[in-house]
Amino acid sequence: MAWVCVSEEYDVLNISKSIFEAVAKENTNFSNLNLLHVALKEKLSKKRFLLVLDDVWNEDHSKWELLQSPLLVGAPGSKVIVTTRSTKVALVMDSEVSYGLDVLSSEDALPLFAQHAVGEKNFDKHPTLKSLGEGMVQKCGRLPLALKALGRVLKGNRNDDEWEKLLKSEIWDIDDGSEILPALRLSYYHLPPHLKQLFAYCSLFPKDCVFHKNALVLMWMGEGFLSQSKSMESLGNRYFEELQSRSFFQLSTNDKLTYTMHDLINDLATSVAGEFFCRLDAEMDVSDTNETFEKFRHFSRTGLPFVSYRKLHELTRATRLRTFFTVSPFSLDNVHVELLHKLHFLRVLKLTGSITEVPQSVGSLKHLRYLSFSNTLITCLPEEVSDLYNLQSLFVHNCPRLSSLPGSFAKLITLRHLGLSDTPNLNKMPLGIAGLSSLQTLSKVMIEEGNGFKISDLKGLSDLQGRLSIMGQEKVINPMHAKDANLHQKKGLDVLEMDWGNESNDSRNEIIEYEVLQELRPHPKLKILKILFYKGTRFPGWVSNPSFDQLTELTLCGSRSTHIPTLGHLQSLKKLVVERMNEVKTVGFEFLAPTNSFLGITFPSLEVLTFKGMQGWQRWSIDSGDDGGTRRSFPHLHEICISNCPELAQVSIGLIPSLQVLYIEECSQEVLKGMVGVSASLVTLKMLDVKGLTHLHLEDLIHLGAVEELYIVRCVELRYLWERESEACNNL
């Protein structure tokens, strides 16, 4: 399934790119529509798919024909669902069936409004407000967005007079020619002044734009919208959450970590933003006077045809700009370089796309607080960046060619956030970074030899938060240096990745690596931990310590340890990945709890368990010696994946009634036989490259009565599914 937001700008190339990325789960750099459609056809050919095109406005039939051409190669049963607010669109797209979505009935609308206004399903506890609430529902046209927004304006207010005043407000009768709902205007007017400013700033985002909460908060901070203090980020987060609670922001449908604005909310932001905000689009009037351009303070640019470059050139008249950021990828040409050279008052600069070089003129932007070149093709940041002494946030995420940072990084004494994730060619830290004591975000560090970055340099960075990846830990040869890193005191870290590197090196000492890992114990409030290519033969006790009561994800990859740690008492663990631990031969009861000390339920929260690339693993047997090791284990385990474990021949783990998804790949049929009987609740069974599987046996089939999806791929020895038709499962 793929879900793509289309919105008003119907660009076939960009929409096709979005479809390809959703289907292929990878980014694309196609600039030629024909080549892109050829690649998309290869991905969809003879496959059944469901594609949702959300919020379509295009009424040009030829554009629809062009977009749909690569979609016609799918297998029978493939469907395309289109959502639109235009009946003409349905006619243009030759839809087989259309479904009109009516407004809510009064019976459904009133409880929704009550839920957001008084926190109840009805007005039984507030009878004097009921008739006023019914009036509000009718004023809102029984539209869910309006009901929720207005309800949250009244939340906590039980004053009858205030409700009646709002119901009789003149705003309901204003006709300004726009399509903005009066209820949404009311919700904006009732915002405190500081939230109005922050919301108006969001007018720079085009419709259906997806944005990250942290990035927006840091842009607010860079603009000076948040009061100057050590906790500006916390203040910004509170403001964001308040706007979200009032329905101005909503979670993106594609990603739980990103947000968007409803189209009508976006229209509201644009209408209240005023003359200081400008979004480069088809409606931008370049004939405005110099006085108009001189008023612009905040500017954003989206991907548009080349006609926009003429408009962009006119922006050189807006010399007082404080904000310049791009939403869609573009190439940095002479117009942009010339423009940047003149924008001396910029505080926020965000560029993305096929940029290969950062202009040196960026060093003259002395007022910059926020600078991002994420998702570009730059190879380095020029030394001039070190002259930006007011810089608070610097991001170069997903820059695959980036190999160096400025050498004078220590001059950036106000820097609070440095984002370096997904920069595979960056293997050296700038000198002096350990002295930037205000740093809160440092997504990656690389341990070096000689005079380079040492793990002990983390000692002074006590305010680190969010994610930290420590690369090159095989270079740490002194456990005391690891201790000096003071990871146990960095309570703001949520995600920690420790990487010893996957290169074979005879000089690596398993005892030293054990002692180093022992000293790198993080703060117990950590949520996600990844230990990669650690060559010690055992794990220190802290890895399985129950004091890590907020740890939800754990990955152990590439260790030489002969045993998996006892992890059953990690109370919040939801996802466990054990990968490429080739020295492990047996996984037994000690995986759940220490021998002879079985206490309570083990793995009480685990939902996903993955074993992958375990080349030496032979036996998985959980038996406590009394009532079976799994009887009080894995109460919420939903999915098990066993992949590329060729030596695994014995599986005896008892029943796991909660298990619904089973994935077996590159294993023997003994693994399949041992696993299909652990749950009668299996809904999805995937078998890929199962060795020795000739058919499904009767004793296997009796456990598959609940299966709804069965995938059999590359099982080359399979001759038939079952010996007799009567053995088949009716639900398959």
C-alpha cells in the first residue's frame, strides 16, 4: 500500500517520485519522467497494490492519463483510491465508483463537540450548556475539524455567558469571500499573542507539507520568538503541543514523528500571516512595489516550474529578510548565490536538493541562528561557517558526500544543536568540538586516534539530548577514557548507538572491549540501545539490568559473545533484535531469567522478536523444568522473525498465544515445523527460502486455522501445499 498527498499543485514528476518512494521504500533522484515511469513499472509489474492519492484537485484529464500510465501494469485487483473535494475531479479520473462524504449527523456531531469542550461524551453533567452546544454544532456546519477546534477553545470554560457570547459572535456572519470557516477564525482569535505569532510563521509551509516538530521549534528559536533562556527548546515544545492540542497541527499519516496542517488550517495561517510573510507560488505578484518587497521578513520556496526563477530574482529587493528556506529540492544557481549575498539579516536559512557546494558568502550572514544543508550533495562546509558566532542550530543530515567540517568549529560557542546523521563519508570530528558545552544535539561522533576526538571528550557535553551514535569504538583502548565520558549522567539521551566497526582486526582485545563497554553504562532512562560489532565474549551486567525500565528497543549485532544476555526482566522492552552473533549455539531458559531464579512474567512488554544472520545457532529451547518457560513469558509478543539461521535445527519454546505474525527466511523446515505450533492465532505466515520444505504437513495445518495471509517465496523444493484437499485450511 502507498499513500501520497497530491494537493493543489499537480506536478506529475513529483507525484510519480512520491509514488515510487512509497512503493520502493527508497529515495529517487530521477529528473526524467520517462525513466522514472520505467522504474516504477518494474516495481509494480504483475503485483497487486493499493495506492491512495489524497487531496487531488487536478481537472486536466491529460495529466491524469500521464500519471496513471505506469500504474496499469499491476496485477488484477490493484486499486487506486482518490480523495478530493471536487466532483469534477471524479469525472476527470473516470472513477468506477464514487462515495460522497456527508457532514456528521447531529447525533454524532454533538458528542464529538462535547468530548473536546467538556471532556465528556454528552452534556448530561452540564445541562445549561447543552442548548448552547447544539447551537455551536450548527454554526460549525457539523464539520469535525471545526467542532474539534472550537471545542478546544472552550475546553475548561463552564461559564454560560462566555459560551453564549461566542455563539452570538459577529464572526459567524462575516463574509470576506474566503473559504475559511468562522469556527477556525474563532479558534485563532482566542490564541494568546505568542501562539498567534508562532502559528502565523507556519504559513510558510505549503499545503500537505510534512514537518518535524523539533525542526520547527528550533526555527522559532532562531527567529527569537522564544524567550532567551537555557530551556528555550522546552518552552518551544510546550507551545507546539498547545497548538497541536487545539487542532492547528496533526500527526502525519505517513510517519508518527512528523506533522502536517489540514488544508483549511493552512489557509487560515496564510490569511492571518500578513504582509511580512511570503510563500513563493504561482500567485506571487512580482509587480509589487519595492516598498512591498522591503516589508517581507519571512520567505519560503517550493518546487515550481522555471517561471518561479524570475520571481525569485525579484526577491533581491527584499533585503530585510530574516527567513529563507526551501521545501522542495532545487539546484543552487547564480540567482540564489546573488540573493544570499544580499540578505545580511537572515536568521534562518534552510536549503535542500541538488546543491553541491556551499557558497562562501554564507559566512557573511552574521545574524544566522539556524542553518541547514540537510538532504544535499555538498562535500564540505567552508571555513567561513565558523564565523557565524550567533549560530544555534546546524544540520547536515543525509548528506552522503559530506566528508569534512570546518576546522575552526570551536568558535561556534553558541551552538546548541549539530545534526550529522546519515553522513557515511564523514569520519573526522572538527577540533574543539568538545568545548562546545552548550551542545544539546550531537547525533554522531567518530572516535579517532592520535590528536583526534576521544571518547573522553564527551565528558563536558552534559546537556546532550535525543540521539547519539558513537562510531569507531574499537579505537578506545583505555577503559578509564570510556568512564570519563560520563554516559551514565547524560539523562537527556533517548537513543544510544555504540559501534565498534565491522572490520576484522587482530589487534582488537576482547577483554579491553568488555571493560570499555562496562564503563559506558548509559543513564537508566534510555529508550533505545544498539550495540554493534562488539567483540567481547560476554556482555556486562548493566545490559540486562531491570533498572533500565524505559528501554523499549534493544539491538545486539555482530558480537562474539557465546550467549545472549538475560533480558527477560527489561519491563518496557517492546522490540528485540539479535543479529550476526555467530558464536551463539543455544538459546535457552537463561535468555528469560537467571537459572533457578524465575520470578514473575518475563518479557512482559515484548512485541517484536528478531533473530537474523545467526550462522552458528543450532538450538532454541526454553524449558524451566516445571511448567514450560513460555507459560509466563511473552504475553504480548506479536511478531517473530527468524532469518538466515541455516544451522538452527531444534525449536522447542512452548506456546505463545499472542503471536500473530511469523516470518521464516533461509532456515530449515525444522524451524518452520517447530514454530507453526506455538500459536493458534497466527494471522500472517511468511516463508522464504525454507530448505527441505516439500509440502505442508497435516500437523502443521491444524495450527493455521486463523491464517489470513500466507506468503511462500523461493521455496524451490515445494511440490504441493498439502497431500489431500481436505487438509487445507478454510481461511487461507
